[in-house]
Amino acid sequence: MGFLLSMDQVCALMNRTLYRILLSAGVCALTACGALQSMLPPAKVPAVVPDAWLAPLPQQGSVAELSQWWQKQGDPLLLLLIDAAQSANPNVSQALQRISQAHANQAQANAALFPGISAQASAARGVSQPGIPSATTVQAGLVASWELDLVGANRAASDAASAQIQSTQAQWHDARVSVAAEVANLYFSWLNCRQLQGLAARDADSQQESARLSGLSAEAGLISAAQAGLARAAAADSRARLSQQAAQCDVHIKGLVALTAIGEGDLRKRLEGAPQAAQALTPPAVARVPADTLAQRPDVFAAEKNVMVAAAAVGNAKAQRLPRLSLNGSIGAMRVSSGGLDQDLSTWSFGPLALSLPLYDAGQREAAQAASQAAYQNAVMSYQASVRQAVREVEETLVQLQSLQAREQDALLVQQSYQAAMAAAQARFQQGLASGVELQDARRAAWTAEGAALGLQLQRKLAWVTLYRALGGGFEPGKP
């Protein structure tokens, strides 16, 4: 005696059975998941952050202003070079690819939270037994499988994948900031080098003039031949310094070529439109509270998210040692036609609802858990070290800026004094009270003081760039 069920009755029966199973599994999952959460290491760990900066701040302001810091400098050529370098830099490209990979990993992790369904279809015709007419068999069905995530391992993996995306996005921003800082340092160094090359050219001309005057004086018997020889040696030395300075400027250009991937000929044409003198930089704003600055550091943010990822990995390793619950089901529609008769042989199954409990694996799962614990401790140490390093970088740069400001003021005073001395020597020379050699010596002293002032200006610009990078370069968590 048999009975037939319609497809609607089959679906209703499956729904009722599924409801009962899910209700029971839900109760078990809540209990087991809570147990797993209690075994997870903390995803957030404390880090020692000072209440205030010990070094003096250059100015007050909002950290958010850093995002437009390069635009505020008013140098379109610098912006062009930074954009070109960021587009050509392999580290930036790799960081961008890691973001795409993290998104793909998240999609896979999220997929494990839902049932997997596959469709099957087939058709066949043949004779299955002698003496029986040939038959045509058509079959189609759906097969579903679902791990009910009894202990929350899949949910932990999904959360870890989300944290990994945020970490990779922060690393991408950090790579872009590093490239921008490197380009700016080279560009400012080239501008400074070009100014120093101009000073070196004037010094070489001055030394050459002094050597000529000394030669005339030696011929007139006013000075010895040895003194005239020293003047010629000084002229040769100044020409060598000019050649060295020109070579250094070329080295900076070739560095920019490598960073930006712009052809050297094209780059030199673009640099012809650069400002003759490096403009004073608009200083980056510094938050008064160190914790606010650290929140804007992409490397610190990434390290913090890596702790969350490592904590989830520990939970996943522990979950492998706990029971796992899975559910399978299928619905199959099959029709057989033979000898003019059609038969409906449709089937359905719900289950099995399988519970697996790992008993023995020769220590494999235990070793995996120990490895994940070690990786978690390493992530915690790396995060805390990144916090300390971030505080150190900001503090050291603030101290350097304060020192450079004081030294730059002294250098300006020295430059003004030598400029006054050169003007006095020029006046005496015009009145016939000073020789041409004395005038040239006064000029070289003034140019040397000017070169020292230019060197300090460059150091201060590079320190501002370092501070910009130490403050996070305008990174804002949660924004791409």
C-alpha cells in the first residue's frame, strides 16, 4: 500500500521539519557560540598613550586638514609629480590588490553563513533489462547543504575578513603617504640644490676673479708667487665644488624619474617651470591629544585591525575542536517513459542532520590552535610597538622642528651680518680703500652664510614632510 504527496505537501512538510531543526539548532548554537566567544582572546588590547605631547607643538589645528595638505602648498608641479609617483609605485599597486583580495576573502567568508544550493539535470535513453522496451529517463533536482555554524566559527571568520579589509585599506593609504613624502623630499632637495648651484657658480666666478687679481699683483711684485698659486688653487677647488653640486642636482632629477615614471626629457621640461626659490610650506596641523593623532595613523589602525584578525583566527582554531552541525537536503523530479507509459518517480530528502565531533587527530588541531595563539601574541606586540613608534616619531619631529626654528633664526642673523659686511666692502672698494681680493672674500663669506641658511630651510621643509607623514597624512578610518 502506498501514498503520493503533491509538491505543495512536500514543501509544507519540509518547512515544518526545517523550522523544528533550526529552532533546536539555534538553541544549541547560542549556547555553543557563547562558549566560543568566552574562549576568544580580546580583539582590542590596551596601548600606552601619553596624555599630552611633551615636545612643544608648532601650532594648533585639526588633523583633518592633512588630507588637503599638498594642495595647500600651491605648487601644481609638486601635485603632478606625487600623482604620477603614486600611480607608478609598485607598493601602492600591491596594496590596492590586497584590498581586492580582502574583499574576495570576505565574500567567501560570508558565503559560508548561508546554504549552498546546486542544480542537477540529466536525460538518458536505453534498455536497462532484456525483454523490456527502451526507456527514456529525464531527471532534474536541487541539492542543498548548510553548516549551521553551531559554535560561531563562520561568523568569526566573517568578522575577521571585514577587519582585514579595513587593515588593507589603511595600508594602501600608508603606502600612498610614503610615496608622496618621498617625492616631496626629492623635489624640495632639487629646488634647494639648484639654488646652491647658483651660489656655487657665483663663488667659482669670484674665485676665478680673485685668482686673476692675485696674478696681476704677483706680476707687480705686491704679493708672492706662492700667494698667487694659492688663489689659483682656490679657484680650481671652487670649480670642482660647482661640478659636484651640478651632479647632485642631476641625481635628484634621476630619482624623480624613477619615482614618477616620467621620461627624463619630459621631466626636465616640466622642472623648468618650477619656482626659482622653494616657497615656505604651510605647516600641517597637529592635534593636541596624542590619542587623536594615533587614531589617524594608518599603520597603527592596520596593526589594531590585525589584532582582531588574529583573535578571530584563534577562535576558528578552537572551533575546529568543537562539534560541527550540518544539514543536507534534496528535491528530485524524475520521469521515466517506456512502452508508451509515463511514470513519475520524483523524490525528496531532508537530512541527514549530521553532528560531527573530533576525537583524535594526533595533535593536529591542538598544534594549529597553539600556532594561532602565537600569531595573536605577535599581533598584539606589533600593535603596541606601532603605538610607541608613532608617538616617538611625532615627538622627535617636533623637537627637531623647534631646534631648526631657533637655528634658522640665528642663520638669518649671520646672513644679514655678512650681507652688511659685503656692502661695506663694496663701498670701500669703490672709494679705493679696499682691494678687489678683499671684496671677493666678503662676497664669498656672504654667499657661504646664504648657503647655510638655505640648508636649514631645506631641513625644515623635510621636517615638515616627516611630521605630515608621522601624523598619518590625512587618513580617516572608515573612508576609502
